[in-house]
Amino acid sequence: MAIDYIIAGIVGLYLVGMLGVGLWATRETNSTADFLIAGKRFGIWAVAFSAFASIMSGFGFIGGPGLFYQGGYAFLWIAIAAPLAFPISWFVLGKKMRLMAEVREILTIPDAAYARYNSNAVRGLTAVSVLLGVISYLAVQLKAMGFVLSEIIGTSQFVALLIAVSVIAIYTVGGGMIAGVMTDLVQGVIMVIGSIVVFALTLNYGGGLEQMSRDIAVNDPTFAGAFGSFPVMLVLCWYFLFTIGNSGQPHMAHKLYMIRDVKLLKWGAPIAGLSYFASSLMMLGIGISVRASVETGGIAALENADAAAPYFLTNFTPPVIAGIVFAAALGAIMSTSDAFINIGAANMARDIPESLGYEFSSDSQELWIHRIAAASIIVGSLLLAYYAQILVGLLGVVGWALFASAIVPLLGIGLNWDGASREGAIAAVAVSLVSNLGLAVAGEFVGFALPNGVVIGAFTLVVSSITLIVVSFVTSSSAREQIATDIYRVVTS
């Protein structure tokens, strides 16, 4: 698209603002705890907005409108499921993870897995699972950033990506999670306000949801149905995976460590859930309004469904609003990216070395190693995004699924059931790794797919959960004795 200098200027100011926050956060980051969990210094609004903003990602702000455009109302099953997922996550994990961080020095998800099962094997396998998911997801997010920013400033995707990555690198490598939470808070507010405004504009453009639904149904009734043009089983798997699997997303669960007062956790779920719902309105409005306009002949069919959001914003919204929403879209991607960078750095610099018995000589040494690891994650994912297309596609399939099927059984079940055993945890993570990677490889190279539209992530989440339960029952005689006394009080509280 042609450069709109108002839009480009607003996005430029936004990026400069993020740099400013990053420089401030770098001065505030003096320890590994600051870098990884922001020193437990934030209130519930900052933590809740950070949690929802990191889950939204480029998938929501760019991919969401495209899926509504491509499949009709089917994507509502994700847009509705995601807000419901936050109360489930907060109820299942919130209090227990925060309490664990009170009784132990727990800074990461694998730290929590180690504390629960007292096993370096569990810690190591969890760290590998999370790291694989982080690298794959981050590579996909970086490609999305290049796409969005190139549309705004009119450069190649590679040049746009270098600009965006430079901004993220400065505030993430320096400021860690303090920078991440503060930028997420700003980005989350922009997302909510921008989404509501754009949703109102789409209703005005299309004549309301009822009119747009009729326009779509005239030419293709399936688009206006409850499941859209997608198979029913596929949509139900989406619902299950996004509702239950959200509890296994480390970029969300990790935020639960950061709140300064555990009593405030009860307010996090409604704040995060309602914020995500408000941000989902834009996805619905743009995707359905553009589809309805195509069906009635108002505009030509889009060559790429992901272009639905950029097309509507640049052609049917005032430049100032478009600039704010483009900044929100970029912010959604950056929120997820900075969370993944910090989590991946922790896996490389802390979790995997500690699972192998290595200990740092000082906290300052560990902090610098985390910063080096964060820079390495950025460079590695950038190279992966552009020079290993098959691997990006392959890992992209298993990103969310690998998180969900590894972490939900280990912590979602394990922190609420004292009968989950060390052997069950090891078996569950091993099954998660093998089944997710195996099915992804089979799909990529031999065209294998699960029958009836079953989604890999939903299938592997069920299988790994069953594995944990079955193996734990077989080895249950020693399960409770394996739990340390302080952790046992958290599990049974």
C-alpha cells in the first residue's frame, strides 16, 4: 500500500515510546529476579493487561480478521474461548504458582516443575519443550512484524523486520520482564481502545452485524452458520485447545509470578478476560465486514486473507485511528515476542544448565548470561524466520500444542493433585514432545492428518494428560512422599 505519513508517524512515535520505556526499565533491572519476574513489583492491572496482551499476539490482531474473512463465524469459537480461558488459568494455576514463588526461589515454569516433582529430568524436559515452542512461535511473530510494519512504512519485509527487532532487542535485552510488563500495559490499553473504535466503524460501514450476516448468507450460507466454512470437529478442537490449553502457555503463566500481592489475583481473570474480549471485537468486525463487502461485489476478493485488517484500516478508517490501531497490532506482536525472548533466555541460561547440575557463581553473572541468551534467541529466531522456511512451518504447527500438552498436565493437574508422580510427569512430557514433533513431521513430509478435522494440539493435550494420570496411578505408592513439605502445603491448599 502507499505510505500514509500520518499512520507512519503515529507508529514511529509508538516505537520511540517503547524505546523510552525500555531504557528506563534497563536502569531498573539489577538482578535476575528483576529480569525474569520483574521483582514481584507489579499490581493486578499491569499483570492482567500483560497476560492478555501476550496471548493476543499477531495471531489475534492480524490472523483473527483473516480467519473471520476466510471462514465466517467459526473463529468466534476462539474469540469467545480465549476470554473464558483466563478465569480457568487463574483458578487452576494463579494462586498456587504465586504461593510457590513465596516458599521457593521460583523464576520460571521449569523451576515450578522441578519444585513440584523434585526432578532435574522433569525440569530439563520441560525446558526443552518450552524452548522449542518459544523459538518456533517467535520466528512466526517476527515474520508477522515484518509484514505489518512493511505495510505501514512501504519498505521490504526484511528492512521492516530489522527496525522492529532492533526496538524489541533494546528494551528486552536490557530491561527484561520489567520492560516487557510496562510495554505490555501500554500496548494492551491501545489494543482495547483501538479495537472498540474500529468495531464501531465496521458496524457503520457494513450496516450492522445482522445486515452483514444476510449479505454473506445470500451467496454462501455456511459462512453465516455457527461453524462457518470449517469442519465442526476442527472448530470444537479450537475451543478445547484455547480454553484448556491457555493454562499451559508460558507467556501467560509466567506473569502469575509477578504480582506483588497474591490477594489481588482474583481480579486478574476478569480484567484479562474482558480485555481480550474487547480486543476480539475488531477481529470480528473487520473480517465479517470485508467478507460481506466481497460477497455483495463492493470490493474485489482479497488475494491473501491476512490482508483483511490492513485493507480495511487503510481504506475505511481515518488515518489517525488507523495509525493507532496499526500501533496496537504491532504492539500485540511485540508483547508476545518480548515474553518469548525472556522465557527462551531463561530456558537457555537457567533451566537447562541447572537441570544438568551447573550453578552460577553470582547473581550478576547469571543476569548477564540471561541477557546474552536473550540476544541469541533474537538472532536465532530472525535467521530461522528467513532461512529455514520448512522448519518454521513445522515448528509453528506445534508451538501452542507443545506448550499446552507439556505444561497443562505437569502444573495444571500436578499442582492440584498430590497423586501426580515424578514418573508420570516424565512420561507425560516425553509423550508430548514425541507426539507433537512426530505428528508435525508426518504432516509436513508425508501429508498425514488426524481424521475428522481433529487438531494435533487438542489430541496431544488429551494423550499427555491421560499419560500423567495413568502412570501416576501405577507409581502412586511413592507420589506423595516425593513432594517436599513446603510444596505439598501449596498443592493441598
